[in-house]
Amino acid sequence: MRYCEYCGKEIPDDAMLCPYCGKPVSKGPGDGSARSGNSGSSGSAAGFDAFFDTEDVTSSIDAVDIQNNTLVSVLAYLDILVLIPLIFSRDSRYARFHTNQGLVLLIFTVAAFAVRRILTAIIGWIPIFGWLGAWIVNIVFGLAGIGILILAIIGIINALSGRAKRLPVIGGIDILK
């Protein structure tokens, strides 16, 4: 028994396209497709693909649940709006999955902001070179902010496309069960 990795519905074992959503489906692990290792790809491209190849648990969630909670799941990635799906869709596995991802992202955002402020304040007191150190800290954490924005966009895209796929780097952290 196989499930479509996009809509979560059961599909025939020999299907190349999902009969419900029409998207191409992989044959499964070890099918020899490009995802299982392409000898023509460079090492850096394969590493980049591996970075985004995270656990996808869409098949374990009911398709009706996904359809009914897609839009509320998007709110989980919009900072404090993570509280809306946490409160109003607490019985939905799909919304809870995305709420967990959004909550972890929010915690990392707040922690990065706090560390940036503390380091900038401390380094700024260093005579002569304090301004340079504070400037470097701001650049590094500015880049981290861009990374957090990219993760939020990935989460929104996953939620809108009906996929329960973990975010790169921080997706393995579970706060909500």
C-alpha cells in the first residue's frame, strides 16, 4: 500500500501519477530515481539536496485533516500567530505538526535576537575595536535572520502544498506531541 507524498491519499503500487492530485509520485525507497544518488551530479549539489531532504510524515496524516487545516497551518510560521493554530486547531495532527515547526522557529528567532543584543552590548564596550566587533555580530545575526526567513518560507510552502515535511536544521525538534 502506497500513499501520495503530496495529497496523502492511497494510490496503486504501480502508479506513476497520483490519480487524485495528478502529481508524479516516486516508487519508494531504492527505486533508482534521481533522489537516491545520481552519479552525474556534483558533490555540492548532492549535499544541497540532502540538506532539504528531511523527514516527510504526510502519509501518516488523514487527507481530510490536511485539506481542512491547510490555511491555519500557514499561520504557524508567522511569528506570534503560531498561537492561533495552537489554540483553535489543537485536535488536528496536520496543524499540530506545523505548529510545532513554527513554535521551534519562533523560539530560535527570539533566542537569536536576544543573543545578538547581548553580544552587541558586551562587545560594544571594548575600546577601539568594539564598534568593529559589534558590526560583525550584527552581520552574522543578520544572515541568521535571513536563514530563519528562508525556513519560514519553506514551512509556508510545505503547509500550503499539503505536506507535513520537517524543516531543515531545526525540524527534528519536537515540542508538541
